[in-house]
Amino acid sequence: MKSFINDSVLAEVQTPMYIVEENLLRGNLSLIRDVAQMADIEIILAFKAFALWKTFPIIREYISSTTASSLSEARLAYEEFGTPAHTFSPAYTDSEIGQIAECSSHLTFNSLSQYERMAAKARSANGNLSFGLRVNPEYSEISTLLYNPCAPGTRFGVSADKLPATLPADIEGFHCHCHCESGADVFQRTLVHIEDKFSKWFPQLKWINFGGGHLMTRNDYDVKLLVSMLKEFHKRYPWLKVILEPGSAFAWQTGVLVAQVVDIVEDKNIKTAILDVSFTCHMPDCLEMPYQPEVRGAESVEMERATDKNTYRLGGNSCLSGDFMGSWRFDHPLEIGEKLIFEDMIHYTTVKTNMFNGITHPAISMLKSDGKLQKMRVFGYSDYKNRMN
């Protein structure tokens, strides 16, 4: 679907601002609902990628559950989404396990030792919990180690050689997460490894969660292949409920970050447009992964082209020396006060922002389907001050 952020909308924007587009969000949600219905599975929203709770009334029209990784996320699911969470954490703590259990329908343990220590406490807080165990298929096609949960020495999940022949009686599901913005073909190859290593335990289970990273809303994603694979999986194991918990797929290409040029500096013939946003504060994946976003109306060029005409490095407004990216070539010289649009800046961005340096935090707005810009949150000094308390 096409973005409806145009000049008239930009005229209303006081930068910096994240803008979620309702029409684009609904487009993703419609596809996700269709996949769930066609494949006879449950697809739930992973808060670790997208947790803008003021959009939950829209999201609830399409799905009924979410997945959490902490007490705060579990509470958000229970209190704001209105249903208990499917919860997984690498390590539950004694002080939080009771509250987490109260806010959860499914609770997945990262290790057998965590299960042995925490299961009874969780069960005493919520007798209706369905317990699961995260497993490690020892296979992943994620090339960036920062995001690979199956890399050697991983802290995630139990490998097949460490599982007992008979699982604890109240373990009802397996959770396996080993994708990152992956295609259906990757899942097809991964599923072979999962079944090869763990299918002998399937008769003891009621459900299996294939985790996130299934980027089904990307234009080139093979939805038909995904659906056919899941249907075939159902034929092989008809008693298993299948769950997917993507995060990026929900918010993929649903919104932008609008910034403003506040200065232009030059050194060694390299021009840097300094913005009122920060990569380290507001777009952290750009430095962590690194991931270079698209800038509307600009072409990304190689660094050796940095001195070309109308070419700029884009710099953030923090004190971190490396708070910059580039280079981008525009069709005109940039001017101070000009607004720039960073594309696809909602998933894994709004959840990871920080207030380093006390820099003005981007507001969060929604462009409604009627074309009106609705502010959902504006941040100020009190937000920074309370965070430092």
C-alpha cells in the first residue's frame, strides 16, 4: 500500500516525530489474519518489536493474543491488550515470577533448571498456565551474530541431546525461535531440522511455537509456501496447535520518522547534515546491526562518493562521535529547516529508543485513515527527569 504522508501532512509535523499510518497497519493486519485463517494457526504480536499500546484497539480487530518477554510486557498485554500473554524470558526471577504468571496464559522456560526452580511458584500464582520449553534446533540462517539465537555458545533454549526421553508432565509445548526478517524458504529449511531433532517428543505436546522473524508482510514473501508448509505440518501432527509470533511483520513499512536539518557542516569535502534526531537514541539498529534506512527522495551511495554534488552524511544531534550514517545523494542542496523522512521506522525502533544526552524525544503520532494526524504521545523534560530518578 502507498504512504499517505504528503506535503500537507508534513506541514503539520513538528519534528522530530514518528508517524504510524493506520491504512498501512491495517493492510499488514489483514494479511496476517488471512494467513492465520488459511493455515489454521494462531499468529500473535511480539511486543519486543512493536508495543505502541494506543494502536491496540485496531490490532485487536485482527488478532487475539500477544507475546511478552518481561514483567512489563506481560502487564501491558494483560492490562492494555486485554488478554494474558504468551510469555518467554531467558531467566525469570523469584521477585517477578508470580506477577508474570498472573498476566500470562502460556509460560515458556528457557532451561530445565529454570523450570525446576520456577514452575511451582508460577503454578501457585496461576493454576491455568500452559508451560512450554524453549528448544534449540542448532540451525539458523541469520548471518548477523548479534541476532542469531542458535550461534555456538548460545544462552537460548535446550538442545535435543539435553532433553529427557519423557518430558515433565506439565510441559505442554515447545518454543523455537531462530529467524530474523526471514522468508518462507528459510522456514522450510529450518523446519526440517526442527522435526529431525524434536519430533519424537511431539506426541507429548499440545502446541508448538515457531517464534518470530517470519516476515510475511514483506512484498516478496512467499505466503503460499508458508501456508502449504503449515497445512502439511498439521497433517503430520494434527494434535499440535501451531503458533507464530512475529513482531516486525506487524509493523513492517507502516510508518516513518520525520526529522529536520538543523545545520550543515563540512570537513575534508564531506558535508554532514546535522538533524534533530539521533541514530544512537532514536534509530539504534542503524548502529547496532548496522542497518541503513531509506531516506525518502534520496539515493544511498558508496562512501567514496561522499564528496559528490548534493551528497550528505546524515548526523545525529548527540555527543557520540559515531552518531552518523551516510552518504545520501539528493536532487537538490539541502537547506536548514528542511524535513527529511526516514522510511520504515516503527518496528524495533519505537521500542528501543532512549534518552541519552536528554535529547528531545520524537513524538509519536498516527495518520488516521481519514487523513488526520493524531498525536498519541509527546515527550518532554519530565519524561527525561523521571527516567533519571
